Amino acid sequence: MIPNPHESLVDVSNQLFELIVDELEVNTAYVARRDDNVMTVLNSHNKTEEIVPSDVVVNYEDSNCKLVLENPDQVRSVSNLFTDVETKDRTVTEQFQVKAFLGVSLHRKNGKPFGTLCVMDRNEKAFSKEQVEFMKMVAGVLSYMIELDEAYEDMKLLSAPIIPVSNQLAVLALQGNINEKRELMIIEETLTYVAREKVQYIAIDLSQMNRTDQSFINLLERLVNALKLMGVQVMLSGVPISLAEHSYINNRLFELEVGYVQNLSDAFSNLGYELKKTIH
């Protein structure tokens, strides 16, 4: 089973969902995370009727969460989704068959949006100012849980995950969130390891990267340039689609002048290594 990187968020939201649906007199409450072009429901609670199951994925452009995250106030309330100008023609409105919607944004520690906390109901409903403030308060608690979860993940991945393959070849498996402190540690530990072990080839695996923002590409650029100065041949494997789709990042990657392969197996093959299955 893949460990849940948002365990605290899920646990605490489970405790708060019943309070939310009772306080706002609605059927459904859920937490959704934005993943590139989609919104993924991480956890949900349906009081009497299942409207939103956990793990459902909705296209971001068609989601009600988009209205929340792109609203200057980071809040969106709709008494009837079937009559509102912005929502009546959306596929998601027809899909869930609900009228009342209220959503507030959830944020990471750095202030960047994480996703939304939302409620829904079959019946038309105008949410009061007090109910909106209540949702904001709960969102503040859940945002703190997101910070704790991400801090815990960063602690588990604090050091550079270097995997020795042979005397000359190593793999650097980048994953997790990259902040300035961790960026410096990854560069320092990787260069120290390469120099100490006299590594000639290094494959940097990006397949588990969940964030590909400016800080990530800066890290990659600094690390690759330093390794090349040390005479190390660098290959990148498992470049995420979310990264390849951005033309700016694509151009920055092209300027690195390194080899690109689909996975680590291909990287090893290109360097003359063969993966063999061991039978015990």
C-alpha cells in the first residue's frame, strides 16, 4: 500500500466533517487537492446520500474549485448551481446534481494554494456570512495540517537519496518538496558523494517529483552544471508530464545538454549496465 502523504489532513478532516455538515445543514463536505489540470478529492463525508466519493477526479477547468481558487477572496458561494451564470452549463453540475455549493481555499506553508474545502447539498441554499466565516476557520485548521504533513514528508526526504549501483554509477532519486534549505543540502551531499566515491555516471530520476516549480528547475540546473564541471556524465530519467508540458521549463532543461531517458532501466542500458532479476 502506498503511504498517504496527507495522513494528518485526512484524520483531522474526518473529525471535522460531521461538525461542518451539521453546522451548515448540508449533506456533503470534502477536501480536494489541485494536481496540475485536475482536482482530486482526498477525503469526503456524505451524511445521508453519497454525492462526492473519495478519490474522485474532476477536470480543473470544469470544477467548482476553480471558482474558489481564482476568486480574489479565495471563497465562492453558490445557492443554485443550475441557475448561476458561471456554473449552470458545467459538466460537473450535471454530474453531481447538486444546487448549493460553498468552497474556501486551503494553502501550503509558503502561501501557495493547495486545494479547497467544500460543501454541497441537493437543495438550494444561501449561506450566511457566519457560515462562510466558520468554513474559513475550519480551512485554517486543515491548512495547518497540510503544513505538518508536508514538513513530515520533507523530514523523511531531507538528505539526498543517493543509490549506489556500481563503483562508477549512482542514482539520485529526487522526490518530495524542494525548498531552499533542502536544495542546498541535496547539492552538497550529492557533490560530496560523487567526489568521495569517484562516480563517473549519475542518473537523476524525476519520476517521483510532485512539484515542478521554479525552485525545482533552479536546483536541477545548479546540480547538473556542478556535476558536469566535475567530469560526471549526467542523465535524466522519468521526466514528469507536468514538467514537460511547460515550455519555459522545457527550454531550461534543453539548455542543460544532458541525456534523457524514459526510465532508469533505459539509463542503465545506455551506460552499458543491465538489470537482471535475482531468483531466491
